Amino acid sequence: MKHNFGAGPCILPQEVFKQAAQAVLDFNDGLSILEISHRTSEFEAVVAEAEKLVKELLNVPSGYSVLFLQGGASLQFAMVPMNLLGDGQTASYLDSGVWATKALKEAKFVGNVNVVASSKEANYTYIPKDFEIPADSAYFHYTSNNTIYGTELFDVPATSVPVVCDMSSDIMSRVIDVSKFDLIYAGAQKNVGPAGLTIAIVKNEVLGKIDRKVPSMLNYQSHIDNGSMYNTPPVFSIYVALLNLRWLKSKGGVAQIEAENKAKAEALYREIDRNPLFKGTCKVEDRSRMNVCFVMENPELEKPFLKYAEENGIVGIKGHRSVGGFRASLYNALPITSVHALVEAMQLFEEKQA
Ligand code: PMP
């Protein structure tokens, strides 16, 4: 078995893979999950249970809708302003990385954008702080975990305007207070399930405030009105997400996985800080628990270390091209034993260099 530190799509629990494989062969009474209609009562039950589990696991208050959409987080970059940014209004964005930049680029197609702060000048190695969100902003948008750079914003910035958050790479990894958000979205392919599914959690009252006519597929209200079945949903992705949500619940839920995620991240950062061959790339206080980015003091050793890690079954740790070095993603399904394997490889590599 490989230790898969890939950034997404990424490792899911082995039992989820097995159950998903079984459902491809026989989901219900000899029929594959791939051949049933999304209008069957069996699949309606899948959507209903997945929605219930998202609400239960994240403790979603009443007044919010959970939606299963397509188009990835990238389509949300456009859907958010189309639904929330009225003519002549300005939306505020925190620029904490490339995904945030892409989100605000799409908002500019729709209306005015105010960038409250950016850490671009430091290649996004920290989360900007002490910024001001104008009280007349249509909404404030930020990315809670910057997958490429390995920074994470744990506290929801204080503001009186609606808060929209791209949680693609840390949703379900830690306890959040959903009531502080008006819209949360996430591409599923990290902690929720396989690619092809996007989750949105929308506070119902934030919708319907602007005059723009939005095409039905891009309108949150059409998906709410049709229970995520406005058109054919990604049946298999939703089913696998359901299996994964069941797994998370059976493990004790988000608080339990958060404790495990903390332990995994601490173990790896401890080694990065101890081992003289390696160094972290981000400001310590902003370090992500999901994506741990690091480089080597001697860049010439990076290729040999990557090869050495791969020989030991460690895959997916090559850093994103805009940061270089390494990125170890520690999503929910990655067991701590995989982190121990990486730490051991770093230690043995250090000994080899001595
Ligand atoms: N936002 C973040 C934080 C991401 O990590 C990613 C992809 N990894 C995206 C947005 C884009 O997601 P998608 O590929 O689902 O459009």
C-alpha cells in the first residue's frame, strides 16, 4: 500500500473504496450505482442521507441549505458574485493565494471588487492580518486553507457583512461555526469525496437580494428548490461522498478527526523544524494542518529525497510548481502511520547524508 500525500483528488478511506467498488457491481437488487436513475427512491435516499450527514457533522443551523453541485469550486468563483453581487455593488476579497486570486478574477466579470489585503509580495507565505472590510461590501470572500502554499486561516474574520468562504481543502477537517458564514463552498475532492461534486452550504436569507436574472443552473435558488436535483446530479460522486461521510461519523465526527489532524500536522512540522536538512516555507502561526509545505536547505538534495521517499512508498509529496520543494497533504483519510513513515524517511535520509 502507498502512503498517498496527494493534494487532491486524494486518499479516501480504504473501506470507502471497497464499498464504492461493490456498489458499481451491485448497489441495489443487482443494479449498479452507475445505471440507476437519479429519480429512484433509492438514490433520493442517498441524497437525503448525504445532506443529513453534512448538516449533522458540521452542526449546520436551521435556515441553511446544503447543495450538491457540479463545476468544481472554480464554478463557485463565478456563481457567488452572480448570486450575491448586485449592480453597482462592491465585494471584498482577501487575496491569500492563487485560488483566492482566481475567485476575485471571476467576481470582476460581474461587479466591483475590493482586495482588502494580499500576501502576494511574499509568495503567499502568510495570511494577511489587520485588514479592514468596508461595511458597505456586498460580501467578504476568503479562502480558509490555501492548498498550494500551506497556510490556513482558523478564525473567521470579524465583519458585519455576509461572509463567503472557499473551504475546498479544509472542510470537514476541523470544527467550524457555520452560523458565522453566509455561504460555504468546497470542491469535494479532498475531505468530502471524489472529484465531480461540489458542496455548497447557503444561508437561505442571503439569496434573493439582488435584481440580476441568473440562468437556472447558476442560480442557487433553483438547486435549493429542486433538492439538488434540478438536473442529473453526479450520482456516483454523491454516493461515494455519502460513504465517506458515514466513515467520518463512525470515527466520531469532525471533532475527533480534528484531534487526529492536529496530531498528524504536529508530528510532521516537528520533524521539519528539527531536521537540519529541511525547512518550512510559511509563517509558523499560519501553518496549515492540511497541506504541509517545506523545502530543503540544499535544493540539490530535493530530487534525491523525492526518489528516496518514493522508494519507500511515499507518493504525492512533490510541491506545487509555484512553491517548489515538497507538499505533504494530510487529509482526513491519511493515517498517522503514513506521517510516521514520512518522518522516518526524513530521519533516515538525514543519517545517509551525515
Ligand atoms: N479552491 C481551493 C482552495 C482549491 O484547493 C482548489 C483546487 N484544489 C480550488 C479552489 C479549485 O477547485 P476545483 O478544481 O474543484 O474547481
